[in-house]
Amino acid sequence: MTRIMEARAIHKSYGLVKVLENVDFDLEDGEAHVVIGPNGAGKTTLFRCLSGETRINSGTITLAGDDVTQLAGWERVQRGIGRSFQVARIFPMMSAFENLIVAIETRERKDKGLWSSFGHIAPRHAVMDEAERLVLELGLEDTRDESAGTLSHGDKKRLELAMSLALRPQILMLDEPTAGMSPSDRAEAVRLVSQVRERYGLTLLLTEHDMEVVFGLATRLTVLHHGEIIASGEPHEVRADARVREVYLGQH
């Protein structure tokens, strides 16, 4: 596999509180890499550092061989990172379909170097067709014309995933993608994420607490504990690691 992202000697503190300490992290092209660990281990902070939402105190981050350490989050999006959040970031007053139109047109304007306001020009047929395709692929047919803010939690996460895909990322970062979902919704989310990963040829990086979800998706696991990586490897290797079982997975 080709290494698509590297983080070296990452340190992140908030005042005197150390959150990440000397973290080395790699992401291989095409893998589904899941970061796990107890609450407060630093998982979300690592995500924010890798995506550019939060600046690191020291260390380096490279993307496809280019140093992106000083780049802001939106600049890393331009380099091919898509991101979802624990609380879905959507436009609540717009319909689900209109949210997708905005995401697609944002991508097209970025590709053309156009960052002016959208104005009131009707979207082109190609944009409408792509939005319809995403509606079907993500199972949003029944909520297509509903205000996004009124959607169920599961459908909001579906919509956010569809909007992320509309940006055509190379890396899709999902922070707790099944948080707050019912068991049936979690199972459907695993199926959906696996499906879009295969269909779009995506590299996945995600955090997750639910172990059924973790072992249903992961091709590689990394375990954080008190801001340090204590294990990383294939799921069966990490699952058998004595220290991981002691601090997180338990003995059974």
C-alpha cells in the first residue's frame, strides 16, 4: 500500500494539559483505519489535528508527501480530505436535496478557482443529476425534500456523509459516525460506510466506541491511551494485545 498521510512527533496541549504526546501516525491508501481508546484518550483531538481544525504545538503532518502542517482545515479539504463530525454539520433550514446541491457546487467552484457567492443562478442539470444519484445511493429518497434540521439523527448523519462524498475526497474522516444511533441504525451505518468505501475507492479514518462497528469496518486499528499510541496493527493483533485488553477492551 501507498502511505497517504504521515504524522510525526505530534504534540498537542491546551495550556498545561497535555492531550497528545509524541504521536506518530500513518494512513495507508485504501485502508479503513479506526482509532479507539478510553474517553479522554485524545482521539477527537488527533482527528482535529490531522484535519487542520486544530493546530498542533509541534511535529509535522504530510499529505501525499506534501507538508500540510501549517495549512488550515479548508486548505486540507482542497487537498482531498473529507470530514464528518459527532454532531452533523448541515444547513438545517435547507432541504436535504438543497444541502447536496450546495456541496456539489462548492466542489465545482473550488475546481474552477471560483470562490464568489452562489447568487441565485439555478443549478445545472449535471449538478441536479449528481445530487439525485447521491440521494439514491445514501437512501435519502424519503427525506429528499424535508428540511434538514427536522431529520432524524440517523438521516442527518446520512446527509452529512452524502455531502462529504459530494466533495469527492480521497480520505474520508468520520468522528464517531454511529454515536447516538440505535442498534439497527448502527448496523445499517456499517453497511453504508462499507458500501461507499468500496464504490468510491476511499481511504477511511474514523473513531468509534462501539466494538461491533469497529471490528465490522477496520482493516487496521490504533489504540490511544492518555494521548499516546499503545498499539497499532491488524484488528486481530490489537485485540490480542495484553495492554490493550487491560486499559480498554477488557479480558472477555
